[in-house]
Amino acid sequence: MEWRALLAAGASVEAVDEYGETAIWTACNACELGVVQLLSLHGAQRPLVNGVTLEENAVEVGASVELLAWLQLSRLWSTPLHH
């Protein structure tokens, strides 16, 4: 899946799948730091899923130290201008 092409075609970063997860959750589950950053740059929010934060989920799935650090650093960013 080419994320940039989907975003360029107008794909919503806030679309929710059958598990209540958005694209940023899917990218986090796959430990894809670059995709998480790209989605965040395009305005992806970090909703709770089943009472779990994106950061907590990253720990649960064994995300890299780099992904965990970036999630922690960027958790309060409110606009793409923070990137």
C-alpha cells in the first residue's frame, strides 16, 4: 500500500476500520515510524481505541524505541505546523 498515493487521492486519515482503528493505529501496529509521521503530518488524530492510547498500544505491540520516542515527543502537537 502506498500511503502517499492514497493521501494524494484524498483518502481520509480519520477513516475507521471494523476494530475502531484509524490509519495511524494501523501504521503503529505495523511499527512503521515513517507512515505514522506522514499520517500525523496530514492531520491524523490519536483517538483512544477501547480505552487505550496510541502510545500504550505501541508499547503493547513492541514498537521500536524510535517510534515510541517520536510518539512521546509529538503527543501534544496540535497542527501539522509542529512537524
